[in-house]
Amino acid sequence: MSQYFYDGQIRRYTTQMMRILSNFPVKDGKGNIKEVPVMYGDLTRQVANIIRENSENKLPSAPRISVYITGLELDKDRLTDATYTRSTNIRERAYDESTGEYLNFQGKNYTVERLIPTPYLMRINADIWASNTDQKLQILEQILVLFNPSLEMQTTDNFIDWTSITVVNLENVTWSNRSIPVGVDSEIDVSSLTFSIPIYISPPTKVKKMGVITNVITSMFDETRGTIESGVSAPELNQYDDFARPGSTVNEFGSKAQSEAASQMANVNYNTYGVYLEAGSAQLIARGIVGNVNWREIFEALPDTYRADVSRIYLTSVDNANTVTGTFTLNPFDEGKIEVNFDTDTFPTDSVISNRTSIDYIIDPTRFNPTDVKIAGLRLLLLEDVGSVDAVEVSAAWRNTDGTGLIASANDIVEWDGAKWSIVFDASATTELTYTTNLNTGTQYRYKDGEWFKSIEGDYPIGTWRIELDG
């Protein structure tokens, strides 16, 4: 299939020339002022006959101006290196399509590669039709004063179009051209103006989105075995077939790495920044300092455009390789922070703790009395120690029905079975990564290294996060 390209460049030059000659008024004998219409095309005898409806008793109306091309020739004096290409980097201002307004930050980035255009000299005639000499003088005087001897013309308002501005040169004025067929006994007089316009005809321009490498995935060898997987490191062995390479799989969503060396894969993020997440706010980590880099720097470097509550962030846990995601909005008071609205369906799955995955409350047992909420099955995460084997008196709040008292440590999870408190999660004896959700607040927590944290908060080093702007 052949490639088709048409940009209407010659048409734009002709249209702009007609606009130059438009909106000139004349005054008739009664003092009325009317604009002179401009049309394209010379009146050949055949066309003139059609306009007169094949009648010698009907004449074309006047005044009017007729514009038409008389010649187009290669301008060899302006020829340059035909292989020259100029690249220009363009950074748009962000645009909100929902409100139809431009925003106060950078939008999409592009690289425009332009091939040198070909120069031509276009010649145009403008025939001025007048019903009397005074009418012709009015039109000519208004037009001729503009050319001394040329007039600048701009065909587009695109600032990267290096052919948009040219000049119109008035070459000749024919006072009366009776060769144009207006009838045998016509009172219409035609004056012709000849113009030359140096123009360029441009080939198609290549427009590419600018960006940076946001992720590099590499898997060269399996360190545990010390062997190189040839299917991953030497795909050129299979470069001529259409099947999936060894070490990868292909499905309806595309291809992905799938090999025994997957555990050694790594991501590399833009500018080697990390991310610190706390209370739903994400900040960049640069040179070990949290929040000293503006998120705008990332938005401007990446392709596409930041849009509030549409752009998305992905955070992969270093503990279990689980990836959580959510849309984000730039903090209007501190652009070093983005506020994330997480998709809770991407959170890690809660761990099963004694046939249950959740807790009811997180409390300080030294300040909280569970009597009002104490029902069978109540589970509490303790922030402080409660009870002691050396205690002489048992606290009424934590007393069992048999008179004994609860003895537990900070970070333990305890449960009331209707008659007695028991420890269902012993923090001192647990080393596994554990997740549970607080039903009172809906917040998920994780247990690691002897402490409870909000499940997705903390540091996300290089390679464990990325953002996706709106295309």
C-alpha cells in the first residue's frame, strides 16, 4: 500500500493571498460602501459563458477580484543541502481537557525532526473587475499602498513551522486587460496585478515523544547455581523464528520474563531516586534525604502528562514482591509530596492468625478498659505490656472469670473467648512476616522485626517503584 501525504501547502499560500486582497471597500455613486468580493480562478471564455448562463445579455457582476496561480517553478537560487535535518525539542504547557484551560506546569514533551524543504517561486495574478474608472481607482489605491515593493505573509501560527513566513512581491501592474472575455460590448474594465511569492514545499515531519528509560529489567544468570541461561543471555540464537524466546512467555497481554533467574531481576528508576511513603503521602529520597526533590522534576522528564487523580504510582514491597497501586494528586502546598489514593484490592493478603485474619482494636492496655466492648471473639493488638507474674493484685479490666489476669507483652494480639483472655499472636515467638487489618479503622498492618507498621508504609528503594502518567 502506497503512502499518501497531502498537507495543502500550496492551497494555504493561495488562500492567504486571497485574504490579503479581501475586505477592501468601494463607494458607489449613491454614496453606499460595500466590500469587494474575492474569488479564485481566472475567467476563461468557457467559464465566463457559464456564469452568463449562455446569454450575451447577462454580464458578470462588478466590482470583484479574481485570484489565480499562473506559474510554479523551482527556485534554484535558494536550493540547499537536501539531506539536512533539524531537530527541535518541544515542551507543551499542560492542558486540562475537562475545563478547556491551560495549567501552570509542563505537559507533554516531543522531539520534532524536520527535513529541509524545497524552494519554489509561485506566481499569482489578481484581476480587478470594475464597472467604471473611479471604482477601479478606489480598489487599486487601497491595494498598491501596501506594497513597497513587498508585503510579509504568514500562512500558519505554528512556531516550529520554519516556512510559515514569506513575502509577496508586486511584480507588475496592467492597467487595462481587454484580453479577458467579459463580453463584446461590456462596460467592465479589468486591471491585472502580478505577484511573485517565494515559497517552500515541506516533506512530512517526524514527531516523537520525549522521555527517559523508566524501567530496565535484566536477568543474566542464576547466582544460586552459578550458570548462565543461554535462552536469556543469547536470544540471537532464535532471532529468526516467531516463537517466544526461552526465558519468556507470551499471552494476550504481551510478553514477560519467566525464567529460573526471575529472583535476580531488578528495576532501575529515573535518576536513582527512592520513595518514602507515610500516611498516604509519597516523597522522593535523593542522596539519603527525604523530600528534597520536587515531583515536578519527574513529571517533566517522563513522557505523557500528569493529571490529578488519573496518574498512577506502583510500589513493590521488598518483603514479599507484592505491588500496590493507586492514583495520586500533587500536594498543592508542598510539591515534594504526592497524596496517594490506594486501590486496597492490591494490598497484601492478611495472614491467618488462629483461624482469623483481622483484629478489632489497637489499644494501650494501661489506658484502655475493654469492659464496654468485651464480647466473645474480641481481638486486641497491644501497644504496651499488661499484667505480671509478680503482681499481687489483678486488674479488673484484664481479669479472667477464674480470677487470674492477662499477662501479655507489647505487640501481642490477645482474644477474649467469653471467659478468659488468651494470646493468639505471640510477638516474641514470631519471626514470619504477618499482615492483619484493624476493623475499627480499616487500616492494614504488617509485623516485621519485632514491630507492627502500616502494611505499605516505609522506604521503597531504587527499582521498587514507578509512576504512570496519562497518555
